[in-house]
Amino acid sequence: MPENPRGIGPLDWQGLVDEALRRRKAEGMTQREHAALAGVSVPTIAAFDRAEQTLTLTKAFDILRIVGLIDEKSADGAQNVFVQESFKRWRTLVDDLPTDAPARFPHGWYRVDYCLEGDLRTVNLTEYEDILRQAVTRYTSWPVFVVMSRPELAPREMDGSIECWLAEPSVERTFNDAAHADFWRALPSGQLFLMRGYQEDAQDTFPPGTIFDATLPVWRLGEGLLHAEKLASLLWKSDAKPITVRFRAVYTGLSGRVLRSWANPLSDLLLEGQAARSDEAVLEVTVPAGTITDRLDEYLFPMIASLYERFGVTGLSVNRVKAETNRLLHSRMG
């Protein structure tokens, strides 16, 4: 056995896995929730739970990070901590709701989170709340990070963040489906998080959990990137270097869904795919904030292509995504 003059012992992998499982249980987190937060598949986290040593370090770190077993100070690490805290906050809000309540997203959900990297203006929470109102990009009737005017549904300050939950049970709402049960949080440091259910699951023409629309991801992810561009412009210091956007989307509950062109039958993305090959999809991109509008189709294409691959669709052309992106950009609602 080689000498160990610095006193660093071998990694106790089984002990680390056991501690991760203990912390997951203490948090009341399910295996599926842990996988979604870590951005890994359920089979991957199941392999982790069995202490298999075939996982890459990247995936192992992603899993361990969620339960606080990775100590890191980078901006990326800070965003992961923020996402974890936001997810815990959402679980607290829905904890007393029935298991089939739309606000629990019983058929799956998608998450958008992003952080702005650069020298941002320092603003207090009151200023930031007003900036978030200005940052809403109204390309659809229900934009991401929507800010409602009704006091009982408006964003509010909560533990150093701006928080919005549109599924408060005591509030009478026009729409009570999962697609309008948004939960989002935002920090003045340019960190944002959004969870939302699927619009497809609120339809009477087909059962929930069976359809995944081909065009909606282009619009929702496009809106998310455009929101980041607008927020960056509002927080940018005029004498500072350009801001970078680190953007991520996670889709869950894909198993059993079939890709269909439903929301926009006139779209160029008239695609049909097979049943989803996996239950989750993690999509990421890092781009200069000021270029998003001009290069939106370029930034969306790899994410949309990766998402469609879950449904057996390959060979997607950039032009088809560009046509749908142009439709989004010309639909601005004011």
C-alpha cells in the first residue's frame, strides 16, 4: 500500500451514499424529486442508491450537491443551491394539498432556471420587484415569470427573495389547472426559478399525461431566454462588461407521452414522435445576454433537438425551429 504522508484517507463511497440517502429521507424528498433537482435520470439515481461505481464524477457531484455534500463557492454552485431552496419552498407550499391537486403537478412539470453572470447593479427588494414587472416579456397571454396585478396573487418579498405562487387555495382564480399554477422565485443577484405544469394536461380531448406538444417548448424556452435578456438589460451597469446568461430547463413526467403538434396546427413543426424514451430531459445553454433576440433560433435549436430525441425524432432542421421562433417574436402582445 502506498504511503500517505498527508493523512488523506480513501473515499468511503458506500458511507457517502448512505449519508446522501439519510439526508434525502430527512428532507422528505423522493427519489424522483432528487433526480429532477440533480438533473439526472431516475435510473441514474437508482444506480447511485445502489452505490454503483460506474457513475461519472459529474453526475455523482450533481446528486451529492442537492443534499449538501459538495462544498463549492462558484456561481454555478450558488445557482444550484438556489434551485434546491426554491424546490423545497414549493414543496412546503403544496404539502397540505391533496395528492391529485393541480398545484402539485401530478402528471409532471417543467422547470426553468437561469442566472445572470457579470457585474450587475445592486438593487433592494422593492426596486427589484418593480424591475421584475418591467422584465415580463408578453409574447403570449401567459408569459413566464408572469406578474399579476391582483394583490393576493402579486409577487411578494420572502426571505430575501421575490416569490410568486399562483395556486394559493384560498384565492379564487379563473384557471385552476396545473399550467396556471406557477411558482417562481427571484433573487436580486439575477437568479430566477420557475415551475409550471403542462398546458396539454388541461384539455378535455385527451387524457392528461398522454400528449407532449411539439411547439410549446419553443415558445416557453424562448420566452425564458427573452426574459433573461430583458432582465439583464435592466440590471446591467452601463460601464460594465456584457452579461452572460446561464440557462437551464428540466422536463419531468415525459414517460407515457407522445409527441404531437397540438397547440398550433399551422406550425412548421408538424411533428409526430413515439412515446418518450425517458421520463426526464435536462436542457442547458450559456449565451451572451445581449444577443438573445437576434440569435434566439440558434440558441433554441440544440435544446429543442435534444428534447425531441426523447420521442425518437431526429434530423430536426434549424429552419423549422427558426420559423417557429419568428412566429414567437412577431406575436408580442404589448
